[in-house]
Amino acid sequence: MGGLGRAGTIASTLLIEAGDSAHDAVDRVRSARRGAVETQSQMEWLKKHAAKGSANVPAD
């Protein structure tokens, strides 16, 4: 299957920006699509993104 890593990374990024931790976001994506976020470098990028906070999300 192609695109599992990229699609899962994007989906996890959106969940992180909505307030999930990197771990929770990846778990949620993997519960819907087994094997998502395939590489360690993708996971590390998500952790760094989550550590920056969700400053890119506009306030209501």
C-alpha cells in the first residue's frame, strides 16, 4: 500500500493542531488505518510539531 506514512503523518498533524499529543494523534490515526506513520523520522517530526504547540490554530 502506498501513502500510509504520508497520509497518516498529515492526519496526525491535523489532530495535533486540534490539541492531541503526538502519541494520541498517531494512536487515533492507526486505529483507523493500521501502519500509518511508517518511519521513525515521521514520528520525530510529529513530536517536534506537537512540542511547538498549536499556535497555528486560530482562536475562536
